[in-house]
Amino acid sequence: MLNMLALLQQGLTTGDGLAVGLAVIGGGLAVLGAGVGIGRIGGHMTEAMARQPEEGRNIQTAAIVLAVFIEGVALFGLVIAMISTS
């Protein structure tokens, strides 16, 4: 896996520092956003299951599907950031 710090340092020495720096920041924001989103899903899922225990399976299934979609979007953002550094 590519090391983002190494990419940033390489970009600074070759003159493409701004483009690489922005790509690194974009990838970091994509991962940070996914972490926050999945955390919020987990918290609200726990609240919903505490309020309606009989709907626990449906709530858990929906939360897992949403978490998968968020991970997919974060991975897509990270791949775009990696591609733009090349």
C-alpha cells in the first residue's frame, strides 16, 4: 500500500507538491468522513434497538448495509486521491 506521507514528500521535491498535497488531504477527508458516518450509524442503531428491541434484526441489517455503502464511497474517494497523485 502506498504511504501518503512518502507521496507528499515526493511531490514536494518534484514540484508537484500542491497537487499531491491536495490529493492527500482529499483522501484523508474521505476516510475521516467514513469513520464519522459509521460511528453515527452505530450510535443511532444502538439507540433504535434500545427503543424497539423487537425490530433489532431489521435495524441491524439496515445499519450494516448503510455502513457498507459508506465504506464503498470512502474507498472510491481514496482511490481517486491515489490516482490523481500518479
